[in-house]
Amino acid sequence: MLFFGTTWLARDGGYAARRAAVAAGSLTTAVAACFVLRFAYEGLEIAKVGSFVGLLLVVMFSVCSAIAFRRTWDGFTRRPADPAHEESLRSVKAIGFMGALIAYFLRSLAEAPGEGLRRKEYATALAQYERRRTARAGNPAARAAAKSRARKPKRA
């Protein structure tokens, strides 16, 4: 929602162009990250550290990317139940940044990432506001003054 401000609300102000730019940017970043990982792997091959270390590297990035993808994708639909647990997974998500970028790209094809969650929270807040607003009838200060006038006995 960083690139969208409040344009997601009415989908105006260049919303479609921003969404396309975000999708293209996240895909470009993911492709660039693939090249960086490839160069890192080739560096390990040049250093001749062995096939076991190369296998560990591939497995580590695959697992971390899968975890980051799932956590990022779930973050677009609901708030985390335990923010402390989510904070503890920050390093795993940083290692698996490829998964997070791909989740961001795929979500931006359908909507602004996080839009569904924000739209649902906005609708809930709006409904609560309307309930509170309709529960009050008029000016509360005027009601209090009317009650106090009604209770005072009239002087004869």
C-alpha cells in the first residue's frame, strides 16, 4: 500500500498505472535477485567448496523462499495473530526475499497488495462509525440541559 496512498479506496488517481508499475517493478527486482543468487552460487563453485555446501545453499534459499512467500501472501489477507512470532521470522523472510517478491508480484496482478485486507478493515470501521453515529440522537449537551431543566421544580 506504500505506492498507492488512498487511491485504492475508489481506485482513482492513476491506480491502474501504479498497480502495473508495482507489478513490473517487483518482477524486475525478482529477476535481478535471481541473477545475484546465480552469481553467488557460481562464486561457491569457483571456490570449490564442494557439492554439499552448494546443495545446502540451494535448499536453504528454497525453504526460506517458500516460507517468505507463504507469510507474505497471508499478510495480504489477514493481520498476524502473533506479531512477536512474525518478528522472529524476519531473518528467514530476508533470506527468502525471492518468495516475498514473487508473492508481491502475483498479488499486484489482482489488486494492490494488502488492498483486500485494508478494504475489509475500512468497511468494518465505517460500519462501527455508522452504528455509533445512529445510536446518538442529536447533541448530547442539549439532551443533558433538557434533562436538568425537566428535573428542577418550578418556583411559585
